[in-house]
Amino acid sequence: MNSMAKDEIKCPLKGEALLTNPRLNKDTAFTEEERIKYELTSRLPPVVETLQQQVNRAYEQYKSFGDRVLEKNFYLSQLSIRNQTLFYALISQHLVEMIPIIYTPTEGDAIMQFSDVYRYPEGCFLDIDHKDSQYIKNQLGAFGTKDSVKYIILTDSEGILGIGDQGVGGVLISVAKGHLMTLCAGLDPNSFLPIVLDVGTDNQKHRSNPQYMGLKRNRVRGEEYDQYLDTVLTCIKEVFPHAFIHFEDFGLKNAKRILDKYSKEFACFNDDIQGTGAVALAAIVAALHVTKSPLTEQRIMIFGAGTAGMGIANQIVSALVGDGLSKQEAIDHIYLVDRYGLLLEKHATVATEGQKPFLKKSNDFRDIKEEDSVDLETAISRVKPTVLLGCSGQSGKFTENAMREMAKHVEQPIIFPISNPTKLMEARPDQINEWTNGKALLATGSPMPPIKRDGKDYIISQCNNALLYPALGVGCVLSGCKFLTNGMMKAASDALATVPKTLFKSEEALLPDLKNAREISRHITLAVMKQARKENMNTTEFPTEDKALSEWIRNQEWDPCYKKFV
């Protein structure tokens, strides 16, 4: 911390320049003295308001859009580029209500319409037509100094939110993820940088749209792509040497190999792989507390072996290895089902490198013709899984017959249709509940209303990455970690699984309530930082005692309040 107090900020601007600076603008909350000093008296209505009065007005304006969720998204986006403090204060007070508007599922629609409804540039745009390293460093340097940017969210937009390749519009997913870093874990919004890499798009709808604002060319792949990405990352680490890199929504063929390569070079993270896996694992562990059976006794089937599905599979393997199994023994507990059906050895030529270790012996299914696939229902009847996770992005794939088959073999099947947005969910919770005769333990990827079970409301927990990745990221930033280790990921997942029950909406909920995001995040951040120090991964010093460290973490948080100008 420097000598300036936490509630103070330097203000070198006056007049219109001040009112158009989202970080410094207070709108009608400027005091009489500030209005005179900063030449604002004639630019504002005479009434001086509090931040809470502004929040109240903004919320009434927000509600006036009714069910028009995309317009609500646009309204909040416009507010964020006008008055940063008011934007975060408003959403902080209505977090559960507004996260689906600024993030999934509504943000997906905003991304698809990015070029058609373009309003104002947010984030940093880098494109493959400008590969010169000095050019890239100059572009990055315009966003901050080497010490001011601490968290970078980088996407190439190939695998956005279940809606695929969105080209330049993917910048909005980096922006949205950054907002959640602040809202859920208190990261200073002025210390994160959202970046989109425009390497072209294979989305023909965008390319044929005369309004499309990105490169109208096929998505670049292969060596040219790799060299460009390497140049960008080298420039990022030179310009912002202390920044933690968050890879977001890279495509299936790129996500894991990029993470595997660069995680050995600097501190980085892929939320679709590691974050999704850690949250799903925490929900599974919570469900196993209900069934009173250990993770080592589970047969886990993952429907949809893409980036998210493989992330979950690998996170479970790490947990099982931590429980004493060999890696192969851990892999034996996991079954993958994708468009080829249950993935077997005979699929080796079409399986990705990440899927290959999980291929099951074809001889175990000798009665299935070579040309036939083992569909989900058949796979369930043969494997008798105790846990079924849906990451396919294919609506309706958890059929009634498949769900009844799950309930035949397990007293309390754990069934998580976690694909999002909602329209891509494999089955609705009320359907699964009916088809399993109220036996299933449920969690979803998108927010869902409670269902009735035994005459009572049964809360559907949401496997929302916002429960984990903001806290993990802040833990990495505050500890100045050299690398993000498997041990730190496991510490984050374990911490989420052991959040105090006072932060849950109900006793039977598997995951805590997102409205308590800050308290949840502090719990996880503390665990991540302690593990970083245990593994000698930290480069900063922080308190050793839990109570002192908790207070220290709280003191580092950015809160939405107007600061005194100095």
C-alpha cells in the first residue's frame, strides 16, 4: 500500500473530462465544494445526492425494462462506462438478480449482437493482422503501467458460453468475467484488463454481416496462430510482468494444450477447464456428504467431453490421486460420452489427446457391433454410474428413459445438467426429479427456481464458476504466485466444499448462495494463499495466522464508494 489512504484518489481532471471518466465520475454526488473546484457547477443539476440515492434511481430505471433482459444488459453496460462506482454499487446490492444479466445467459446474446448494437469500446482489441511485437507492446502500454495491471482475461472467442465462435464480440466475455472478479472477490476493477485476440472467425453469419467489426477471414490456425499467441503473451509479460493470466473460452483443440504449455512458464489459469472442474468437484463432494459415500467409490459419467467436460474429468482425477489412488486407478472411475457415444479404444483415431487416456476397453462391450455406438442410455445401463454430469450443450439429451435408468441402480443418483445457458441444459431439474421419483441430488449450470419435493421447496444449487474463479484469481494476485499449482486448485475446491452452512440458502443446498459471494470468496482466497505459501509459490508477504490473514484480505478489497479527491 502506498501512503495514500484507501478512500482517497488522485484527480487531475476538470469539467467534461471529469464527467466522462468512469473511474472518477460521481455524477450528482459531487459536493458543492467539488463542483466549484473541478468546474462542474453548470454541468450538473443543483441537487447533491448520496451514492445510495443514485443506486435507488438506477435500480428503478433498470426495472423499467421489465422482461427485456438484453436491454437491461445494455443499460448496465452503459452505466459501467459512465460511472464505475455506481455500476458496482448497484449490482452489489442486487447481485443474484443481476449476474444473469451481465453474465450468462444474457451476455451470450449481447456477444452475438456485438457488432449490430455496438455502443462503446470496452477492453483491449488485438488482431493477427498486426503481429509486430513493438506495436503490441505499445497497444498494451496504453492500458496501464507494469504495476497497475494485475489480472488479464484473454480470449480468442472460439468457444464462447456454449454459443461457439463469436470473433471480435468475444471481448464482452472478458469484460463480464472481469466485472465478476470485482463483484465477487473485490479485485480493483482498474487493475484488470480484458483482451480479445481477433484471429478471424469461422462464424459465417458474422462474416457475411456488413456490420461485423472484426476481421472478415477464416480463423487462423496452426503455426501462424501459435506464433501470434506466443508473441502476444511474451509482450504481456514484458509490459505487465506481475499480471496473472486468465485464459477464457478458447476452443476445444487449443484450450488444454495452451494451458499445458504456458502454465509451466508463468502464473495462468483456464476457467473453462480448471474453474468448471473445481466447482463441479466441490458440488460432487457436497453431494457425497449426503449419500455418505467416498469419492473413491464413485462411477462418474461425463456427457459432453469438450473443454468443460475434460476439465471436470481431470479435476476429479487429481482429487482421486490426492485420496491415494494411482492416476490410472483414478481414470478408471471416469466414463466419457460424446457424439461417438461412450468413448472406447476403437475411437482412438477421433479422440482428442486429452480424451485418449480415458478410453475404455472395446472388449468390455463385445456385444456392441463395431459400427454401432454405445448411446447414453445404454452406457448408463452397463456402467451403472453413481454420478452423471452434463456438459454437452445439447438440450433434452437427459431423456426420461436415461434418468429412470440412473435411478434403477443408485439410491440417490447425483445428476448435474450443468450446460448453460438455460436453453442448452440437458434436462430441467423438475423433469429429472419426476423421472427419478425425487431421488436425484441436483445442481445446474444456470440459475433455476426451486422444485417441490415432499411438499417442500428443494433448492437447486448452481455450479457457477463465479463461486470460485474470482477468489482463486484474487488469491493468486495477493500472493503474487509464481505458478498456479494443482495443490492451489485443490485448496480452492476443498474450500468451496467446506464453506460455512450459514452462507447457504438452505440446509439441503449443495453449494453456497451466490448472494454471499464476498464472504465465500474470502474463505477460498485464504485457502489459496495458505497453499501458495505452503508450496513456496508466493512472492509477497502476508500474515501467517488465519484471523490476521482474513482481516488482511478484507482490507485489500475494492469497495464501490466515492473517494475523496486529492
